[in-house]
Amino acid sequence: MKTPSNTDHLLKPSGLALAIAGCLLSSVLQAQETDVEELDAIEVSADASNSGTTPIDGYAADTTVTGTKTATAITETPQSITTVTADEIKDQNAANLGEVLRYTAGARGETFGFEPRTTFLRIRGFDVATSGIFRDGLKLSNPNFAAGYSLEPYGAERIDVLKGPSSILYGQAGPGGLVNYVSKRPTFDTRREVRVEAGTNELVQGQFDISGAVNDSDTLALRLVGLVRDSETQVDFVDDDRKYLAPSLTWQPTDATRFTVLAHWQYDDTQPSQRYPLQGTLEPNPNGKIPDNRFTGEPGFDNYERRENALGYEFEHIINDQVTVRQNVRNYRNDVDDQTIYTTSLLPDQRTITRARFDSFGRIDGLNVDNQVEIGFNTGAADHTVLVGLDHQDIDVSSRQFFGAASNLDIFEPQYGAAVADAPIFKDDEGELKQTGVYLQDQIRWDRWTLSLGGRYDNARSETLSNLSGTTASRDDEEFSGRAGVTYRFDNGLSPYISYMESFLPTTGTDANGQPFAPETAHQYEVGVKYQPTSRTLVTLAYFDLTREDYLTTNPTSFLSEQKGEARSRGVELEARGQLAMGLELIASYAYTDAEITEASNPVEEGEPLEYTPEHEASLWSKYAFSGGPLHGLSLGAGVRYTGDSNGALFNGPNSQLEVPSVTLVDASITYDIGEVALGLHAQNLLDKDYVGTAFDSSATYGLRREVTGSVTYRF
């Protein structure tokens, strides 16, 4: 399979997208010329700056772009959405995406506990790590875990969590929802800070954020965000080093036109997470408990390197009071080299582990283009905001994997240095994925009502070449997905809503008859209420009923994949964010999730709970900032997180036989802002709770132990 050059990869689809966008715009303008007398103009009070991407003061957002791809009030969006602001990320000193989501109802970002390599996310019980990570509204693809992403929180202005099926606007996606990382953008006011951190596990980190206009006319602004980290971790021989740089530029020649270039480069150097036998973690072991700092690989061999870069732009032009056009483009690459020696079983002496070697070298080259035309008009007493869009993604992926045996190890008294034998290759694939989607959305506002209707048609083609067998497998998918919802707004800030939404996700492989599998699908009913008495406070309550259909399960007799899987997740999510009183900020969340397997190839799995999905989760975070008097500038923060009992994944049996106990963790922070200088002290798992993160088959993982970080920030 021939891989196009980077230049061809960027220009060819982008030119096609521009042409299509031009056709859409031409059609809209022609329609305006012929029909404008019949429509009453509506007033649009916005400039090219999208309020769904600008900085937020505090913990509560009032506007979202992620939910509708238009700047829409969260209380008018008929779907659950949580926004984690830059203030929350800073106050909790979150170091990765999993930590960012700790206080978000219905989202689980630390599924496997200690995990320095990549982010495993689950929303409403379903995995979104391979199909639900977005950056600035454009998908970061990860077919079959060819690579992995660990987005840098310091570079984010906000992180939106959209819950439930979302294919109407975003195409191929899993049932749980998606996470949209919104990058920091240039500001025309000057902002400059330098921060230095040091802490447990020999952490040393430096970061900076510099932004401002570059000329007197305020038409050009630059921003540069950077971070360098050198750190060990709670596990011996495992580091967590990172280099991150994100330059951006905004050119705004008029209030109606804005062009922003976004780029980033990231390099991660770490080692794999550790899996331990059940005996000595969840279950008793006559030799005692396995230490949570134990390294099960070979020092000098185990390695995980990620090299990631991206370049793209966002263009927006307001043609007149009725029509706005946008185009968002990103070209990105992600290379991951992953080598690990890991535990496979525990011998009868209850101390010697057998091990295996697994190497995975993955590469993803991607191009995303999203063209939009937003049209506003009236029909009688109803105001319409119509969004017409065409998006395209072009993905090239390669994956080479090796697997072989490794020497045994005494896990209680390890002696490292054994020779590592070469491992034979068992996978060498190259693939292409091309997807084009057309979507239409109409937000109809009449009196206190907002009716949201949308539909999308997708066409996708995938092709995979096996270099080992010389065979090529391809498939074509077409799918329609829709969404409908209605919201009613009361004067007191209450906004009840009800909605229905769908998603689809193509699957790979063929059945026993050699026929390709159809895409898996999902649909959800949701009813809830949102309460926003002020712009700095938001309370949401939602009940959802989500069904995932036609996913692949394994036949227990033939061990072949069958498209018989169905799972259902129902629950309630309650979340409150905002300012309770002057200086007092609060985040409170609770999620009840009843998720179970309803159909499977193996009948013993039916009726069992979904793996890694606690039935109950709750959290509370608050921060008080003193104002005036001798304590002026001092802020105190504290949080508590509860994760209920969950079930691990037993690949050949019911999940209820592998229960992971509940855990309650405490976080805290103290900061003192004295003008240009701010001092900080942050702690996670303050009480140093020793706990199991999760379990699967015959293995378990540990959660993060206490980490304490001190910081000095200088603003100038």
C-alpha cells in the first residue's frame, strides 16, 4: 500500500473540502438573493471570537460549542455536557487527562489506576479512548489502539465532556460520548507567566504561557505554551518525562474575520504500567502483599516513547447578520514505540511470575477537515439557527507487533538483568480510513422553547494490508444518525429537556462466512433539567437510558468473533459547579450507573455488569479564596472522591467473580497569590490510601499513591 507524502496528504483533501465549502456558500448566497424578502432579519450580537472557546472565570461555563458546533447556551443544549475549566485544572494541578476528569459525573479517566503511558477513558460505562478523543472539535483517531494519546492539560483552555451518542455532529463515535480538548488560543491582552514545580517522585517541572498582541492595531496576536517535566513515578524504574510546545497565531483584520493557526509538538518518555497477580493484590498471598512500587519488567528494556505533532487552522468569517462560514483543518502525526515485559501468571510457589515480551510500534497520520455554514433566519415567531456541514478525515495507520516468552521473576525479591530473547512478529499491518460526512442541524427557538433537530449521513471506506500474509481486506460503510431534543426555559433559570440521539462505529474483521461486520450502533434517551441562576453557577440533573448494539463478542466454542453483543447502561447523573458565595467555588457530582450485558455469544455473560463500571461514584471539591485583611491572596482547596465497588473483566467468565472494592480519596491545595508571584502546594491522595485500581482476568493494577507538589508562579 503506497503511503502519500505529507504534502499530498494535506493538500488534496483540503482542496476538495474548500471546493465543497465554496459550493455550499454559493448555494446559500443564491438562496438569500431569491428569498430574502420573505425572511425577517434577526440581530446577531457576536464577533468572530467564539464564546465557546474563550477563557472562563471560575468553574462554571455558560456556553458550549462542543454540544452543537455553534455558540449555544448550555441550558439550551438538550444533552449532558460538562466543561472542566482552566481554573479547575490549575486549582487541582491535574497532570493528565485522567486527573482532569476526577470530579466529572459519569466519566472515568483513571480506569486502570496508575497508567503513565496513555489515557483510558470511559463515559457512562463505555470506552471512548479509541473513538472519542477530540482536539478543537476534530477527532484524534486511534484505530485498534495502534497508538495512544495523553493530552497535556496545561495547554487547554477548557475540556468539554459530551455524554451519550454524538454521531450527528462528529461521525464515527462510540456510545458513551466524547471528550473535546479546547486548546489555548492567542489573546490580544497581554498574559505572561512562568511556573516551576517540584515534588514527590523526584518531580521537576517548568512551564510557561505567553500571549498578547504583536502590533498596535490589534489585528495579530501570538501565544506560546510550553512545558518540560523530568520525573520518576511510584514504580521503580518507571519515569514520566514530557516535553510540550504549542505555538498559535491569530489574525483578525476585522471584527467579522478571524484566522487562527494552532500547532503543537509533544514528546513523552516513560515506561509501561504494571500488572500484578491477583494473589497478593486483591486476594491473599502467603508471602504477603505485593509492593505497589514493584517493577515486573527489565530495567533498560521496557520503554514507551510518543512523538506527536500537529498543525492546523480555524477560519471564521461573518458574511452578514445571517450567514457565517467556518473551516477547521488539522494535519497530525502520532508515533508510539512500546516495549514491555509483563506478568502472565503466578506459579504454585505464589512468588514466581511467568512473563512475556510484547512490542508494539504504531504510527498514525491524519488529516481532518470540517466545513460549516451557519445561517440564521426567522419563520414567523420562530428563530432558526441552521448549521450545514461537511467533514472529512483521511487516516493512514501502521502497526507492527511482536510477542514472545520472557524469563521468570521472583516478584517479592526480584533479580533483574536476565537476557531478553528476540520475539517473533505476529502483526504487520498498514491501513487507510477515509470518511466523509454531511450533517444538518436546526435549532428552533420559539418563546421559551428550543427544539433541536439534526441528521447526518456518513460514507466511510477502510482498507487493511497484512504484510505478513500479503492479503488486503476492505469494507465500505454507509450510515445515517440523528438527534432530536427539546428544552424549555423558565425565568428562574430552570431548563428541563428531553432528547434522543444515535451513534455508529465501524468494526473490523469478518465473520465465520467471510462476510465483513456491519457497524455497531447505539441509541439513547435522556431527560433532565439544568439550572443556571447566574453565569457563574450551573446545576444539572440527568436520567439516561443508553443501549449499545451489534458489538463483537467471542464465541466460547469456536473462539471466533460474532456480532451478537448488546449492553445497556441506565443511570442518573447530578452535578453542580460554580460560585456559592464571594470567594467560595464548589464542584459536586454523583453518578449512579446500572450497566449490564444483555446479549452475548457466551450465555454466561448475559445479565452480568459491565466491566470497570462502578454503580456509584461521588465527588466534592471546594476552594475558598480570602479577600481583604491579612489573609488576602490565600486560597484553600480540598476534595474528596468516592469510587464504588466495580467488576473486573474476566475474559472467559462472568464479571461478578472479580470484584474491585470501593475507595475514598482526599485531595488538597494551598495557594498564596501576592501579586506577581503565586506560591502553591498541592496534594492528591493526601491520606496515602493504598488501593487496587482495577482487575482483569488473573491480574490487578494499583491506584496512584500520595503525590505532593510545590510550585512558584511568576506573572509579568
